[in-house]
Amino acid sequence: MAHGTNPLTRISAQTIVDELIRNMELGRLEMAYSVLLPCVFSVYLHPEDYQRLASVQDLIKEDARRALAARMSAWNSANSLFRRGSARKPHRIARNDWWIDLFSDSEGSVPQGDVEIHSELNDVAQPGYRGAKTTLIDREPSVTAARVARDRAATRRLPDKVFAEIRYRDDSGPQTFLVTQNEVSIGRGGEDLWVDLPLYASDEVSREHLRLRRDPASGKFVVLDQSRNGTWLNGRRLTPGVEEALPERAEIGVAEILKLSFEARK
């Protein structure tokens, strides 16, 4: 699928982000109780466009991840128009985060000023689901599926080290979040506020409700309450704005409506 533009226009970082959002919208998979969104994206650019943006591609990818998360959060908000009957289906992704990579098209498939995006719901293609392929200029996608698979395999990062896991149930059902970074922000999030762990719940949960921070030297975690309606650690309410040591196993209460089961990994 595609829409037209001037082929002489230089591709911009903002255009790439906008096209990733459009691709995600077109690749939605509606299920019985939720809507699954593409979260693995291969972005192909003409070699000259790629060369011009290569030095800032990490910033482009980070901005794109925030934009995709904001769009998903907007769909999951109370005012979302994506409903089936009276029940609102939560939108979700199959991984902890979006995987995005940019590739230089050396085979002459992508014209200058264009971008071609191939996406999947997960690292492994889903049976019966062919993924979403979109272009900016009005043309059929021409990068082959075999080439996309080869490029993804060649650039896939090794699995991040998991420091802890958080198990919980929110409006989207039972979830497990793997902690692979030294700081994790948790809350409802929003279009203008990125959180690492978005909770799909009522507005009793603050947009950024709490933070977990890991000391790289010791491996110990602390928890910080930043909410209106409170955070509890093993049944005891935390003092807002004051970091407290987090045991290796703990139950974290969020606004008295959600419970997060935290467990550090050795």
C-alpha cells in the first residue's frame, strides 16, 4: 500500500517516523480480546538517503519508538474510537519494545526520496499473517521477503541481559515485563510522556506513577513513588519522592488497583 509524494523530495527523519506509524496502523491484527500491533520494522532507504541519515539513525529509532508507544497509548485511552460494540479492546505488542532498523538499499529497489517498510507482529512471522509492507511513493513494495529476513538475521541484537522480571495483570490481561535497563519508568504514559512499562488501567494510575532504578555496581534496585494516589511496597505505603530499597522479591501496589510482582534475577 502506498500514497504519493514528490520523488525529488529528500526523505526526512520526521517522514520516516510518520511512515512507521502508518505502517503500524495498517498492520493491526484484531483478535477476540485485544488488537496486536506490528513491532518489528525493517526500513529501507535509497543509499544516498541512508548515508545522509546514518549518523543520526539511533536518534531516529529512539524517536520512532516513542512515537509508536504514544500512538498505542492513545488508542488505549478512555477516549479511543477503536471499539467493538461497547467493549474497548486493548492494543498491545508481542515484545517488550519495538525493534526498528534502517537499511541501505544497494539493489536499486527503493528510489531516492522514498522509504519502504516491512513489519511483522513478532520476531517470528505469524502463520497466516503476511506482515505489512508500505512505501511512501505510489509504488508496490519491491524489497523481497527473503532479503528482509536475511537483513534482520544479520543485524538482530543478542538478547539483552535480564536483571529482573515484573508480572502483573492490567486491563489488557496478564503480562510479564523483563527489566533489561538500569532505570524503568512505570505508569499510564501518554502522547507526550514516554514510559518504559505502560499500564493499561484507569486514571487512578498516574501517567508516570513510579520508577525503578538499578545500581550497576551492586545490582540492587530502589523504587521511587511519583504518583498522586500512592505506591505500596509489600503492603507499606511509600513516601512520595523518596527512594527506598527494593527487595529481590517484592509486591508493588499501584494506586490500590494494580499489583506488580517484582523478582530480581541473579
